[in-house]
Amino acid sequence: MHFTNKQLIFFAVLAALLLGSFSSMAQSRKSDRSGRNSEAAIIDLRNGVSFEISPHTGAMGGSGIFGLRASMNYGTLNMEVSIAQAIGQSANLYPLTVNGLLNISTRGKLLPYGLIGGGLFLTKPTNAVGAGTVSSMGVNFGAGARYYVNSTFGFRVEARQYLTNVNNRLEDTSELVSFQEISVGVTFMLR
């Protein structure tokens, strides 16, 4: 199997996020057992339900992407709704997804997580005459981290892999298509 440079960069970012997540989780557990370092825990997701709104921007392949994520935090698990627009040369992609996030750490300034979800991917050609919007169902998975500056504001970085099946009615074939996204943004916590 041959990987492109973009795919290798995506997997490197994903691996770095996961390694950082495990390091943060180990540090959080050490702080909890010793009883020290409790003042560094700006965010504690174990204290009831909270809500997050996260505008983001980034890159998907060679295209720019921007969007908005809204989530409900239930401690270790989050439920998230995400909408975005990837602006391409010949078409724009609109992934509308519902995701489940697993918070690897629930307490501290740095909160890493893994995610999996699915949804609807709408593709709208921009320069084809008479071409309509193509819709397909797909899945996405990835990892990310949120770093909180204070109890309501923080930064977010994330890497995602999107998979969808696209049908070609002219040639009567279908093709599995994958997209990689790397995004950064801010996050606002509401209680």
C-alpha cells in the first residue's frame, strides 16, 4: 500500500495527538492521587453537563475548510453536531455529522479526546453547468485536544479522516473516497 505525503502528514498529526493524550492522562492521574496540582485543573467535566461551541478552520486535502461544532459534555463522553464547508476548485463539500467523543482526560487545562461519527456529505459542483448537489452517507474518526486558557475559553486542534462511498451512475460503479482534515479553532464552554 502506497501513502501520499498528505496522508502521511495526517497520520503523523493523529499519532502526535494520541501520544500527547496518553501523556496528559498519565499526568492527570498522578495529580489526582497525590492531591497536589488541583489548582491547575481549570476544567472538570465530571461536574455536571456542560455545552461547547467551537468555530474552526483548517485544511482538507488542498482545500480550505471552516465550520462550527456544538457539543454536550457528559464527563467522559460528548455528543457533538458538526457542520463545515470545504471550498474546492471544482466543487464544495459540506459534511454534516453527528459524533461521539471519548474524553481521555476529564480534568485539567489540556483535554485530549478521540472521536467517531457519521453523517451526510453534500457535494455541490461550482463550475459544472446543470450539475446538481450529490449527497452520500459517510463516517469519520479522529483525535484532538482542547487547551483551556480559563474556565470558559480555550483552543482546539483536531485531525479527522472522512470515508464515504460515491456512486457513478454513468459508469455504474461505486468508489470509496477518503478525505483528511486538520483543523484549529477556539472553544467556548457554557454551563
